[in-house]
Amino acid sequence: MKEAIIHDLPASEVINIIQTDAELAQKLIQLANSPLYTSASEIKSCEDVVSCLGLSATANLVTCITLRQLFICHDKQLMAAMQNLWRRSLYVSCLSFVLAEEVGEINSDDALLAGLMSDIGVIPLLRFADQYAGELPEIEQLEKVVPFIRAPVGNLLLNSLGFGFSEDLLSIQLHSEDWRYESGGELSLVDIVILAKLHSYFGSQHTYQLPFINTIPAYAKLKNGKLTPDFSLNVLRQASQRIKAVIDVLA
């Protein structure tokens, strides 16, 4: 995969690699022009993307776009579940991006990628079931085992892809829904995804199972009581605009 190597290359080579894939280049330019970012001028080329967003952000976006290839099944029911997983992952991704922007302590593009990968451990389960469609339990029963295998399977998957992900990104699999997880004294990438995941459940059937937000370690690391109810509503409002734009490009 292209994204596994572009972090270590000069910008000119990165641009040349991306341009060999017309669809990838088009989606990259569309994302760079979307409400996810606030570019002062229209981005028309891969050169513009790298110039405006930087090499690291470009590499993360390429990874996000390419990850879409993993969310595929042949069975109709399983493909519907995979599409729901992809859309939910995009939602958590955008929430992570907006939260990181708002708190200003974590790189927002790293948060975008981390949020997208937070449930990637579900993919192998659905794809395994796809190989034995009609022989394995119904999707509702498969979903019951997800909480028990999502983290270790996700870690194995990411290590097998050859992306060279950092330890912070790999730990997302283990702790994104571990509300009581303590990552250390300073706000971390894992904390951002934990907060994003918590926000993603607001208003859902899982709301009653959630802890009070001011009781989790990730919240305590936000400076000056940043995450007030009004702040949370603003984050969700901003994310809703951005998630629609991202889904329009990547769904």
C-alpha cells in the first residue's frame, strides 16, 4: 500500500506516487477541499494538498482513503454491517479530529486516523464470516462477541498491514472504549479517541451504559474545564457537518 512508505519520502516523490492512482488523487483533493479543513484557497492538485496540509497530514489522509478497501464483504447482510462499521468509523474519526482541534494539544490529523482505526478489529470477524456465509451464526450473534475480540484482532491486523504505525496508534485498539483507562499525566491521542467514542454514543441506545464524562481520566486532563455541555454540543454540531462531507467523498 502506498501509504506505508510515503511518510519517509520527499514531497516530490510522494506527489508522484499518489498521482499514479487517479481515484486516490481525486479523493485526496476532494477531502482537502471539504469542510474537514478550512483552506483559504481552492486546492486543485496533489501539489496543493501537500503544500497546504503538509506531508504528514497528506500521508494520514492517504491512509484513511486506502483503509476503505478493507471494509468489503460479498454477503449482503455482512456487507450492510461492514458499511455501517465504515460510517461509524468515519463518525468517530471526525469527532476525534474536531476534539483535537478544539483542545489544541493533539495533532488533529493523527486523531483523524486514530479515530478511523478504533474499530478496525471488527473487519476480520466480518470477513471471516463472509467466507462461511450461511454456516456461521446470525449477525446479531456475531456482534455479541465483538467486544471480546475487537482489540486483540485489531492489533494483529494493523501489525500485519505493514504501515509502521506508532505505539500510540496501535494502543487505540486496546483502549478506545476503556473509559477508565489512564494513559499518563498528559492528554494523549488515546484520550482524544476515548472522548470521541464516548461522544459518539450520546443519544444512542448505549447512552444509559456510559459513565458520567467528568468521571473518566481522559476528561480530567482537559485544561480549564474545557469539555462543558455547551462545548460537547458544539463538537457534535461541527462533527456532523464534517462527517457528511467526508462520507460524501469516502462512503
